[in-house]
Amino acid sequence: MTALRPEQDGAGGFEEAVRGLHDPLNDPLPGQHPSPWFRAADAQQETEPQASGQARERPEPEPEWYDPEGYAQDWYAGAPVTPQPTTPRPSTSQPAVPRTPAPQPAAPRTPVRDDETVALRTADTRRIGAPSPRSEPEPEQGPGAGVPVATGGRAARRKAAKKGGGRRRAGEQSQEAASSSSEVSGPGQDGDGKPLTRVEARRAARAAKPTTGVIVSRVIGEVFISIGVLMLLFVTYQLWWSNIRAHNLAGNARHHLEDDWANGKGKPDTFQPGQGFAILYIPKLDVVVPIAEGISKTKVLDKGMVGHYDKDSIPTAMPDARTGNFALAGHRNTHGEPFRYVNRLQPGDPIVVETQDKYYVYKMSSLLPQTAPSNTAVIDPVPVGSGFTKPGRYITLTTCTPEFTSTYRMIVWGKMVEERPRSKGKPDALVG
């Protein structure tokens, strides 16, 4: 049979307990704690009845406002939890006295996990936002830095997360607005950095599109640029490359003619158009160029050679004729330009023609600076304007003038002064 508790043995024990209270109206009953959050560790240990029938008195616990260690041990059924440093509140009754930790209860208690109930917050939940005493937390970096950690229930954490996200979005929007306002003007903004309306944006887009006039001007400009490049290439070809090519062709024709003479090929009765038959020397101008039959531009003149006026153009005499005018034509500019500086010749300057058998030496006598291309009288047997009055053995050089044009013709005349066989060697004009 279970023994009765001491406070139920009789009136003597109850009265003695009441006398021990300082204030019967305010002090708690024996075994109780003034704080609703505190439950004494030895509350489950009840006094055992003694053989004498008297109850053993228990020591009265000192009142405390909050005991984290005792609270944590009672809530988690004795699980070891690191106590948090707290600042003790001043007690209105008696100073707190350190107690000896109570023994662990036999059976653990399961806490009620209700996040919405504020009265059941554990010590760990309250320490979520508090730094650990052993290690310093690393500072957060990134978009979520500086957002406070929620310490309440699920609803409180949701609200805190929404507020944090809103703050982040607001911060990002403010940064974007500041960066956009710092620019003078950008796409979709006016000169003051303000965003454009739809109508203004459409007008700006239409204004940015090139008009028909702009497109036409661009096309015309590209055509002019292309034409300019082609003209530059053409001028380069005419003034530089054509001379190189003509010199090579004329040199090859000269060497081929000299080889034929060295091989003893017979002199033909007539020469074919474009066929070389003599070599012209102008020592003062350092000119050595082959002479071909005809004045064809493509077959003779553009190849760097000098052409003889033949029966297909205006017939003139050959160098070996007893009387007559040996008339020649050549380029003054481009394509070898053999007659470019004929205007520098002075009366008495030698002009030599070499054939298979002889050397024919002429002396420059007169010059006509300019005449019309249709004036063929300058190459007559007795050329008009040369100063010659009777038939003789003459030479006439014709070329274009002014330079780089073909508007007029320049004429140079000479008179034969020596006929020398090749077997006797070169004349003095070529030796000196």
C-alpha cells in the first residue's frame, strides 16, 4: 500500500510548511518556481516516507527569472546544450545562488514541434542569429548579404524572406536607375537621360533609319571610290608598268634582229608590218630602239619600238634611197617613250640608223614644236617647214605633244651626213 505524501499526513506538516513562507500570499508553494518557464529538475523526486511516519523536508529552490541551463535540460530531457551567455536581471527578492545540476531523468520527453507557437521556442532557435562563441561567422557576400536571419516561426521566416527579397530587388532597381541616370543618353532615352515614350521611341527609330537620299549618296560615293581606284590602277599601269613591258619587248626585238644579222640572213625585198629591220641611236638622249615597219599602235608603237611610215599609212623613203624623207613615229610618254625628250635636241646633234649592211648618220637641223595631226606635209620628200628647199636624204621624227596628250604633233628634222658600211666599224657618233 502506497504511503501518503508528507503534506497529507496531517495538519502538523502543512502548518509547518506555511510558517516557512515569507509571504504566504505571494511566495510559491514548496517545490514550485516563480517563473512559468522553469521546472525544477528534482520536481519528479518525491519524498519517501520514513519509518517514523514524518516527511523529509526538501530544500526550497531559490527564485530565478530565467535559468537557460535548467530550461534546456528540462526541455530536451537532459540533452547537453551549450549554454548561451546571458546578462542576469536584477532580482527583486533574493540573489541567485548557484545550484548543483540535477540528475538526468530516466525517460526523455518529446517537445511539441509547433513553429507557430511562440511559447515553445527552444534555446537553439533563439541562437540562430547569434554568433558562435568559438568561431566568428564569415561575412556574407552576394545579393543576400546583410539580410537578417529569421528567428521566429515559419510565418515569421517567410515574412523576413519576402522583406529581404524585396529589399534586394529594390536595391538592384535603385542601382540600375542610378547607372542609367549617370549616362548622358542611351537607347530609349532622351538627352536628359529620361526614358522615351512609345511615340518618341518610334520617331527616334524612324529618324535613325537612312533615307533614300542617304542611300543614293552612299551608292554614288562607292561608285566614285571604285572609279577612282580603277583610274589610279590605270595610271600606274600606263606610267610605270607599260614602260617596263615595252622596254622588255623592244630589247627582245633588238636582240632577235642582231642575231639575224649575225647569222647572215638575206635582206628581203619588202618588210612585213611589225617586222624589225633597223636600229635607231640618239646618243644625246641615250636612246637605242629597234625600227619596225608600219606605225601600228598595237603591233609596233605600244611594244616600245619606233615605226616607219609605210605604204599602208603614208609611204616614205627607206634610208638607202638616193633621195627622199625617212619618216619615223614613236611614243613620247608611256610604252617605252623613246621620243620623250626629242625637244632637247639641238642642231648638229647626231641621229644614227643601223641596218644589216650600213650605218646612216644624220645631223639634227630644225624642230617644229607643235602642229596639227593632219599636217602630213611635214613628212613629204621635201618637208614643209623644215627649211629644206630641194630634194635630198632627210630624216623626220614625229611624236605627240604636249606630254601625256595626243592633241598635237612635234616634228624634228635631220639631214644625212654620212653613210658607213658596217664592215668599217661604228661611226664616230657612236664611238665617242
